[in-house]
Amino acid sequence: MKRIQAFLTLGFLFIFLLCIGFFVQKENEKKARIETENMLMVSVKERLRLKAEFERRIVEYEEKIKYLFAQVEKETKINSMLIANLKRRKVRFEVASNKDEKQITLEKIVIKSVPDVKGTVLMVDEENNLVIINLGESNDIRIGDRFSVYREDYFVGDIEIIRLQNSLSAGEILSEKENLNIAVNDMVSLF
């Protein structure tokens, strides 16, 4: 009987130790799971932060790309205008140089002094690269006259008159200072 009692006691002790071992193992697994979940949460938060940062940068870069495309388009437009102007001048030069050399007698050239002509930009058509100014034929303005455009003593750009009316003129924008566009109420001065 003592043997059975000892055997049972050893059996209960063994079962008790097994239960404690299982409990400790369960607790260790629970701690490991919690640590893993915490690491995953940190990783997820870091990924979300990186995603937000990348999305912000993408938007920023898209805005820069739009700005650069606009600049390239503007420069392309200016270049095409300059190329067209150069082609016109080349044709004129070729026509002039292909003529037989003849002695030409010119009539007397009368140069009249032009008063200091100043005006104002009334309208800007950026799409067609044109401006309207408040000077015209009545101010002795001619097609081909060139004006400098100023805003508060700062140079903004140059225009060349392409159409005339009595008191208004349309000018083609030849150049604009970087980061400054010709605007309504800018001053124009004949050069």
C-alpha cells in the first residue's frame, strides 16, 4: 500500500510538474506572441509612415514635373517663335543677297526724333503670346517698333508691335524675365 501511495504521489507530482511546465510554456508562447505582435505593429506603423512620406514626395515630384513641363512648353514656344523669326530673316537675307548688285540711289532720309513714348499694358493673352498696350498710330507707333516692359522700375520683358489701331497696339511677347510674366498695368517704353 505504501508503494501504491508513493507511486500515486510520484504520479501526481509528475502530473503537477507537467502542468507547471505546460503553463510556463504557454506563458512563454504568450509573451513571444505579444512581442511578435508589437514588432509587427511597429513594422506596420513604420510602413504606413513610409507610405505617407512616399505619397507626399510623389505629389511633390508630380508638381515639380508639371512645373517643368510648363517651363519646357514655354521655352519650346519661344524657341519655335525664334526659329520662325530666324527663317523669315534668312529668307529675306537670301532674297537680298541673290539680287544682282546694282548701284542704288537712295532718297534723302529724314530722321525725326521720337519723343519718350511710354504706355501701359491693358491686356495680356498668354495663350497667344500677345499684349495690348494703350499706344497706337496717334502716338507715332509703327509696326515693328519694340518696347521694353517694366514693373516698378524692374525689367519684365520685351514686345514687338504687330498690329496697330489709332490708340491701341497689339504686341508679340519676345522675351520675359525668368519668374516674371508681363501683366496688366505694367509700363512700356519704346527702345
